[in-house]
Amino acid sequence: MFKNTLLVSLVGITLSGCVGLNTVSMTQVPAERENIISTNSSSWNLIGINFSNAFVDEAIGNLKAQCPTGKIEGVYTKHQTTGYVLVFKREVIVSAYCNEV
């Protein structure tokens, strides 16, 4: 019985995570809000040591690819961190409007 309780507790601690919202940013929302685009990208790190922020550039590139000929307006960005046991996931979530020029 003790082994089962210990095993269930260990699995529960390992699989649970805690999400922290780091920053939220929003630019002016345009009057024309027809074509919404969104993307996200993330990176994993061990014990909170960050080696690169290139995942943010990936999110920007994905957003630009969805609106190649238009103007990106009303950008809403969210940077959050999910912490697991010794491992962290940093994630950027971006949504915006693509308006034709």
C-alpha cells in the first residue's frame, strides 16, 4: 500500500506543472478586424537556464508568412513559462490582424 501511494505521489508531482504569465502586450486594434492570424513557438530548458531566444524570431517569421502582402496590426503577444520538475517551457503566443494595404 505504501509503495502504491508513493508511486502515485511521484507520478503526480512529475506530471504536474505550474504556468506563470510573464508579459502581455497589445498594440492598437484596427477598425477593420476581418482576417485574424495567430502563431506560437516555444523552447525547453533545464533548471531555468536559457541558451537562446531564437524561438521568438520563429514566431515573428510565422506571423509574417501568414500575411505576406498585407499589414500586420493589432498585435497581441503573450509570453508564458510552464514549470515542470527541473524542466521549463517558455512559450510565446501571438495573434494579430492582417489587413490588405
